Amino acid sequence: MDVKLRLLRFNPESDDKPHFENYEVEADPMDRLLDCLHLVKWQKDSSLALRRSCAHGVCGSDAMVVNGVNALACKVLIKDLEQPIVVEPIRGLPLIRDFIVDMEPFFAGYRAVKPWLIVDESQHEPERERLQSPKERERFDDTTKCILCAACTTSCPIFWSDEEYVGPAAIVNAHRFIFDSRDQGSRERLEILSQRDGVFKCRTAFNCTAACPRGIKVTQAIQEVKRAALFQSF
Amino acid sequence: MAQVHEYDSVIVGAGGAGLRAALEAGKRVKTAVVSKLYPTRSHTGAAQGGMCAALANVEDDSWEWHAFDTVKGSDFLADQDAVDIMCNEAVASVLELERMGLPFNRTPEGKIDQRRFGGHTRDHGEAPVKRACYAADRTGHMILQTLYQQCNKYGVEFYDEFFVLDLLMVDGHCSGIVAYEIATGELHIFHAKAVLFATGGYGKMFKITSNAHTLTGDGPGVVYRKGLPLEDMEFFQFHPTGLYRLGILLSEAARGEGAILRNADGERFMERYAPTIKDLAPRDIVSRAEFFEIKEGRGAGPDKDYLLLDLTDVDPEVVEKKLPDITEFARTYLDVDPLKEGVPIVPTAHYAMGGIPTDVNGQVLANHNGDLVPGFYAAGECACVSVHGANRLGTNSLLDIVVFGRRGGIAMAEYASTHKLLKLPEDTERSVQQWLAAICDGPGEESTYEIRSTLQEEMMDKASVLRTDESLSEALEAIDKLRDRFTRTRVKDTCKIFNTELVEHIELGYLLDMAQALVVSAKARTESRGGHYREDHQMREDDHWLKHSFITKVPEGLPQLAYKDVVMGRYEPVERKY
Ligand SMILES: Cc1cc2nc3c(=O)[nH]c(=O)nc-3n(C[C@H](O)[C@H](O)[C@H](O)COP(=O)(O)OP(=O)(O)OC[C@H]3O[C@@H](n4cnc5c(N)ncnc54)[C@H](O)[C@@H]3O)c2cc1C
């Protein structure tokens, strides 16, 4: 079938501001949007710039705004998209070129919440694995799925207007540790998250949950972190 | 002018192998990790099924049984000293990942849970054993995330989206790398005492593959162009269950949890090919069986060109809980609900057994005599230790990257702390500059897209699961033509910032090199062993061929082959029956 695409293009060396260009490619309804973007790049205009790698929704490279909503280009199929398919870069991060944005502020937010297991290092290291019941493991399962694609954070209206806000993805990654029975760093993390740019900036718009390509209940995770911060219960 | 950075050790690649090495090297000496992708985009994150270690948490097990399975799975081509190290260190490696925070699935008692996987057996082949430690069907994702978390915790320095183009050698010593900063188009020299390559595989040379677009063999490509050898390039693994048309992987864990392969007649055909362990036979055997079923007209679908992975008899709760991702892949990409019907699958190009030859500490071999390259290391899928021989067992790669990433990281740091930085020649980056200028200035009459897709089709048709001298000769001829056409392409995008056309162009060049090395090695090996199956030489021939191939590029004409004996140990080659 013919697929009509309307892509927001921006070349920092020659353009003052982004503009739309139209393209048409021949594709199968079961093809991914990424396949069509590749056809544009490989057959029509080799200068089209995008990030991608795994092409099946696990590496998190190709988050874009597709017909107005955040998605991974490799996880939406042509048959499910209204045409012309309008594709824009994710919002709230500095635009570099075409669909490429500067990811540094996003990763800075991630690193700020100490997303690693914190344990009392003075304690004697156990010789075998630490025990964790299936129920304890289940408690934080949902937030272990995060692939750091930034689809949630860049769908958040608070993040658009306030780049200091750590954003949903950082909170998801904090949640993953706060509710891990083996972790001992929740107090430090919640202290960081209780600060001005932390979790209480969230206004529960739910955009993040809708945007997550891994189906993580992002807003729920944020609410749980808020509660943990308020009541010091985790 | 290129920017110059000085480090004790530089690691290229931020997948599981690179990050594991970085944790060791970073604790000991000044270390940088240089990667063309953000670390968490690496393909380790796509690994699904598990990582094996004889923890014996669920069933009786021993590392020695694991070693036996690995050697037998390798069709006796693995070096048995390296296999012993890997299987012995497996237990500590898994426990260490748990201590770093990796969220493994748990048994009711709270221990790390384990499940079955192809080719892993109890007591030397008696029956399948539960040896794979896992986190649902996202084990690789969890390993990658956990290692990245630890690297952040310890402040490892990263250069993300830096594309490595060249290795710097001074008097036969490795002294650094040249990298292209994708965001700016600038060149950078990383001047170092020791370098470790962990750049992953090169499955993108095949049409149907489970590999990422970015898996193009850059690391082995750089090494090959330097005139250093690559080992066992003829051995490429095809995984039996890739989604039809797409190649996206459905983990062997599905069969580990009880799924069954069926042909068009609904027959469980693996009963005929591997009567004892059936669907859980090693991948080379199952992929071949699938090709034979299709060839003999028992394929499913209107074109009789696929088989079915049947999960309908597996407990739906197990499917949703332990295999959620692959269930979603089938639903998203094929519109098939695995709970209700068979999933169309075909063999998919999956894993490179061959690569940069190393010793058990990750140090790179300069030739088939076993001489070492000072200061140069490799680990992970781009390397060949060799622990996988002619066919890798499922779950042994995640193990490989962690065990040998760690060993390589320690060894390179020891080397770096006892050696001096060697002086680099003037204009170190000149040859790279000239190369890049030439790429952007070619005639531009050929399309890289056509070259890439023709390569992928030719390799799939002529050099994949079933091979003959004739098919390989045709493949070689096709590759020669494509290499020639490639010289008449040009990068048209002139923008310095995120010129991804330039990156893809260079990647295609490496793929063409890898394809040539694979086909030349495969044509020479006139026997069948593991993933290398010759219809015109169907038997394994230990008298002649129990040896590793070393292929080296020469200035003119076809690359040259030499051979190195396999390191034997406890297990003598026997007929491989399952
Ligand atoms: C779908 C799938 C499922 C799998 N499941 C399993 C499993 O269950 N169990 C198992 O044991 N194995 C599994 N494997 C195999 C295993 O995942 C891989 O072999 C392993 O993860 C490779 O790790 P690596 O660190 O060597 O490379 P990768 O993780 O591929 O990382 C390569 C790194 O090199 C960098 N790089 C490459 N080229 C350059 C360059 N020119 N310059 C700079 N950087 C560069 C990239 O940026 C990347 O960071 C699976 C493989 C696939 C494809």
C-alpha cells in the first residue's frame, strides 16, 4: 500500500526552524513505522536523521511523536495509523536534528535519583544470593521494565514547562529500588525526590502511563513514591 | 585536528561485556568507555531467556555437567580449558549479579529460580536440567540495566555516541583508538595503554536476523583491516524460533517452559531428529530440522515456508508471567495470540561464534601460533575465546560476556598499570581523515541500500543453515561484486551533525568484510560441524577438521586461512546424539 508521511525536518546547519516535508513510500500494512522511515532514508532522502537499533521495542532508541502521541517508531504498525502519518521529535528536550534530541538532561534526571542498589557496605557480604520471596520480587516488577526511552518524561506537561523536574522516568527508576526488599537507600532517594524538582511536581496528567511502550503503570508508580515520601513507608 | 584524550584503559562497546569489563578496569586504573550507542541501547538488552550456572537451586546439578554440555553442544570445537573456566566461574558470576541488584525470578524459598534450556542436561545427557537463571524473558535487559547502574554508581566515564573507526598500533603494541563523535563529526584520539573491544555481533549481514540494525561487526572489522586474524568465522548460529518474515526472537525459554514445534501436519517433528530431548535439542540441530521440513514440503502457511511454535498447551499463567515479552511480540508484530494458535516461526540469524581470537584473559591473539598482541583485549560476542566452538548453547553468551568481560577488564588494568603510554606518531588520524573524505567524495552512482539488501538476501540464500561448495562460491562471487559496487557509492549528506548516513555507510563496509571472511572460511571447511552444515560434506571429520580457522586479510586477493588445534581436555569427541 501507499503510505503518506509528514515528517518534521530540521537541519541545524541550514534551517532556522523545523518545517514539515511530505513523503510517500510503498509498504505493507503490517510494517512498522520505523520500516517506512528507513524507506524514506534509504530511497528518498539519505539525510533523514533518527536513532534506532533493535527495531522491536526493547532498546528505547526511537521514541517520537506519532500523530500527536509519544511512541516507539518500531512498535507502531502502519495499519494502526491514520494517514498522513505525522511524525515529530519528542518534546521538552533540546532539538538537535530531525528526530534527534539531546538526551543529556534526561539522563541527568535519571542519575540524580541514585538508580542503583544501595546496601550497607560494611555488612558482611553473603556467600549465596540474598533471599527474596516471589511476592517481594513482584512488588517492584513493573518498574524494572523501563528501557529509558524517554517517551513518558517527554509526554509530561510539567516537564515541558520545567526542565528542572526530574520527570516520570527518573521516578520510575527510583521506584524500582525503593520497593526492592534488598535496597537500603530509600531514605536518601526519597530525600532527593521530596525536594523542589522532585516527585511532588507531578500533577497526575496520566500522559506518561499512556506513553509508556512497555506498559508500565507510570502514574501509579509516581503516586506510590509520593506516598512513600510522605509517610516514610516502603 | 582531532581532540586527544589520555587514559590507562579504553573499552569500546557498552553492552554486557564492555560494562562488566569497565567495572573491573574502572576500579583499578583511569578508564573510559566509548560506545556508538547509549549503553542501555546495546543489544544485550534484547536477550531474553537466561544465563546458565549450575547453582543447583531447583535440581541437582554440577558445573562439570555444564562444561560437558557446552563442549558437546560446541560439536567438540570449543577449547576445553576455557569452557572449564567459564562453567566453574558461572556460579560466582550469577551470585555477584544478584548482589549488584539484578532482579532474578525467585523460587518459593526465595532463591534464584532456574529453568530448562536447549542442550543443558543432567549427568552428561540423561535428561534436560533446570540450569538457566532468569528474570522473566528479559534477562538481558536486567543484566544491561544492572551493570549500567553499577557503572553510574562507581562513576565510570562514558563517551556515548562515539563511533570507533581505527585501532592505533605502535610497534605491534595497541596504543589507542580513533573515534568519530556522531553529534559533531569531530575525530577524537583515545591514547591508551590498553584497549578492549566489546562491540558485539554482526548478524545484520543476513536478511532474517534477531540482531539489531547496529550489529555490523565494526570491532572485528577494524581488527581484520589491521591485518590481524579472525577465528572460526564460518560458524554462525541460526536460532530456530524467529518470528516469520521479521526474525524477531522468541526465546528458547518458550520451549523450556513446554512449547512444542510443529509442522504443517501438526506433527511434533523434533521427535524424529532428537528422540531424547526433542524440542530442546541444540539450536543447530533444530534449525536444520526446520530447513529440512520446509524443503520436504511440510512447512505451514500458503507458501509452506514456516513452522509453528505451539504454546497452547502451556499453562496460560506461565505464558503471561514468565514469557510476557515474547507473547507481546507475537501479538504486536504478527497479530497472533500464542495462547490460542501456533506462532509462525523460521530460523533467524542470531549469534556469531567466531570473532577476534583471544586467550582466557581476553588478550587478543596475533596469529594461529598463539602469539599475543600487547595491550589489546576483546570480550563478548565480538571475541572468540573459544567457549562456543561450532555451536553455542542458549544462555551461554550472557554467561560468556560476564565471565570474560570481567577477566578482560582485570587483565587490561593489570597491563595498563605496569606499562607506559607509548608515543603516537604525528598525524595519527590522517588515514582516517582521508578515508572519510573519500567516502564523501565518491562517484555516488551506486545505492548503499541496494548493496545492503542484496548482501542480506545472498547470505540468507547461500551461506546460512544449509551450504554447499556451489552455493558458497556463488555467495563469494556476489560479495565480490558488491564490494566493487560499494567503491562507487558516496555519502551525500554533508551535515556534520548526526550524519547517520555516514555511520551506516561505514557499517555496511564492515558487513561486507565480515561476509567475505565468513564465506571464505566456510568454503574451505569441507565437513559439517555445529552451525556449519555442508550438504556436500555431511559428516564431521575430526581427523582433518578438529581445529579452529584463522582468517587474515592480505593486501591483494582473497584472505588467507591458517588453522590452530583445539585445546582438548576431559571429553573426547563422540557422535553428537540427543
Ligand atoms: C534477541 C536476542 C536474545 C538473546 N537471548 C540470549 C539469552 O537468553 N541468553 C544468552 O546467553 N544470550 C542471549 N543472546 C545473545 C547475547 O545477548 C549476546 O551475544 C550478548 O548480549 C552480546 O553482548 P556484547 O556485550 O558482546 O555486545 P552488545 O550488547 O551487542 O554490545 C555491543 C556494544 O558495542 C558498541 N559498538 C559496536 N560497534 C561500535 C563502534 N564502531 N564504535 C563504538 N562502539 C561500538 C555498541 O554501542 C554496544 O554498546 C541473545 C541475543 C539476541 C539477539
